[in-house]
Amino acid sequence: MRLREVFNIRIVALILIVCAFIVSNNTVFGQARDTTINSITAVEDTAVAAVSPSSVPLISTAVDTVARYKNLQPASVKADHSAAYKSGAYYLLLFILLCVFIAVLGKVMEVYELSRDIQGRKGSKFDARRFQGALFIVFLIAGLYGVYWSYAVQGPMSMHESASEHGLDIDFMFNITIIITTIVFIITHIALFGFSYQYRGSTKRKAYFYPHNNALERIWTIVPAIALTVLVLLGFFTWRSITNVSAEDQKKAINIEVVGEQFKWSLRYSGNDNSIGKRNYKLTSPTNALGIDFKDQKSWDDMQVGEIVIPVGKPVRFTIGSKDVLHSFYMPDFRAQINAVPGMPTYFQFTPRLTTAQMREKRNNPTYDYVLLCAKICGAGHYNMQAKVTVVSEAEYSVWVAKQPLYYNDEVKKELQLAEQLKVEEKNKIALNTNTIIK
């Protein structure tokens, strides 16, 4: 098939006009949107400055922010993506122009060859197959440089030191996988592009029909099978060592309950008995959002908190649940992730090894914080389902935990007393009605 049969200059020109129109519209719309958003932001900042109370941290690491974060609903902020859209349209237009340039160049070379034939000129013609073979080598070099660039630039942005002890094992497993796949990727692409260049089409030789080779098939079947088996077994034993915690180690850990719902995390700390009381969804009420069964005495000292604060170097065991749909407990810095399933508690235990202050120093970011996220797309507010996590020293943790309120407070006690009185009155009514009927 000739190039002119697949290349239509009218269609390409129409596409260019449409792209130019899109870019111009995005530019005008982006400028107008910038002006509107700036004015809205200024008004919001003024309002927030007028009503926001100042808070003084009670301890050095500024972790006592329960009053500040409790029942806080984030204000909706409209992000401005006009620059990204404009940039995307710009590079799309450049790509189309490059394709048009290559197509036009091909047309020019075709016309040149036809004119030489008409004029009866003899000589070496342009060998498109050799040119395409050279392009394969150029793109191979560019692709390998792209791999190096992504590792050198984007690698440090996406991979940071683990803040938990078991996370070091996960990072080791991840690095082994990256090394193996990178080596295979480079070798296979060198072979792919190299063979395409070495055995490009030529009028001086005929292609050799090579349909089958048992030795090659054994190599590319057995070697990947061995590599994948090693990686799978490494991942299995690593995960098993993380999730299968002995009963003795469980007793040493601080017990924290995390319950997900659309779209927030509810937190409960165990008290002095280091045991979390039972829950029953039938007991859920405005003053008992988790449905805690206060007949269980283990729940009497459970604490209500607004953020997760844990001591460094001490094991922490999370009991994870959900009130509505499937969520996912995800702490990226601690390499911790497990599903939050309605009606079925799951568990994850780890030991933090770096405090928040140490991680801020390592990342050279004085405002960096650990965070608990939801890794399941659980609804429209999924993106905002998060809770602050702070790692402090054991002494600072003791100061912080001593100031947290209990779930079993006066309001809950009054509600339970009222419910008990209603039950007694209902029983008396039933007994009275029964006696009347008997008489």
C-alpha cells in the first residue's frame, strides 16, 4: 500500500485546525477561571482568618490536635487544571505536527524518486528500509535513556525509606523485583530493536524461514518460570511473617480499633487493660456511633481520639472494620495495607521505627505527616478519607494518651440509664396488661 493511500492531507489539516481551536479555548477559559478562583480564594482566606481559633500544642511534637480536628469537615476547593489541560493539548498538537512532518517528508522523497525515474537518471535510490533500521537504533537509545531518567528522577520521588520495621523486608522484596524486571526489560528490548536493525529488509538477501527451535523455547519458558517462582515464594514468606503474629507478640502491642465509613475513619484506643470492648451494630446511636457494647467492662476505659498517635519502637496492633461498604486500611509510609470488611474484623500489626520528626528531617520537609488513607474506591468522597498519623517518643505518647476522653462518658451513661428505665416501664406495662386480662 502506498503512502498516499493512507495519508490524506485534508483530514490532517482539519485535525490541526480543531486542535488549534481547542488550545485557544483552553487558554481563554483558563485565564478567566484563574481570575474567578483567585477572587474566591481571597474571600475564603479572609473568612477563615476571621473565624479560625488559634491553638497551642500541648506537647513538643504538636500531636494533641483532637479539639482542632474533631468533626472538622474540609471545605470544598476547586482546583485549577487549566494549565495541565493546556499543556496536554499543546503536546498533542506537537505530536500531530511531527507525524505530519514525517508524512510530508515521505511524500517529498516519493516525488523525488518519481522525478528521477521520469528524467531517466540512474544512481542509488533512497533506501527506506535502511533508514527505518537506523530509526530503530535511535529509538532504542532514546528508550534506554528514558528508563535511566525515570529511575534517576522519578524513582526518588516515589520510593522512600520505610517507617516500619517490617517495611524494610517489603522494600527489599520490591527492590529485588525491580532489579530482575529491569534487567529482563533491557535485554529483551536490545534484542528486539537489534534484530530489527540487523535483519532489516534488503534486495541483496532473502529472508530465512526459521519456524521452530526447541532449545530457545526451553530457555524462555524455564528461566522465567524459575524467576517468577522465586519472587512468588519470597512474597509469600514475607507476607506470612508480617501477618502471622504470635500470641505473645500480640499481648505486647498497643490495641487500636479503626472503623471505616463513608467517608471517614473512626478511632478507638484501648485503655489500661489494653483490650478493646465488643461492638454491636444494633447499639449504634448518635452518642454511640461505633455501637460499642458498654455491658462489656473492657469498653469502659476505651478512649475516643481524633488522630492516630503511636510511640516509636513499640508494636501497634490495629483491629480494622467497616460500617457500610468495603474500605481499605492503607498507611503507605509504614507499608501497611489490608481491607476493612463489614461484619468481619481484620488485623494488622507493625512496629514504627522512625518518628514524625525524624521522617521530616530525612525528607527535608518540616510539614510532612504520616497519613492513613483508604485504598478502595468507596464512593464520591473516597479521595478525602484520611486520618493523620503521628509517631512520637514513648514519653510524649504517655502525655498525649493521658489527655484523651473516654467513650464511656456522662452522655453515654445517661442514655444507657434512660434506655434501662424505658425497658423497666415497658415490662411493667406488659405485666399490668397481663394481670388485667387474667382477672
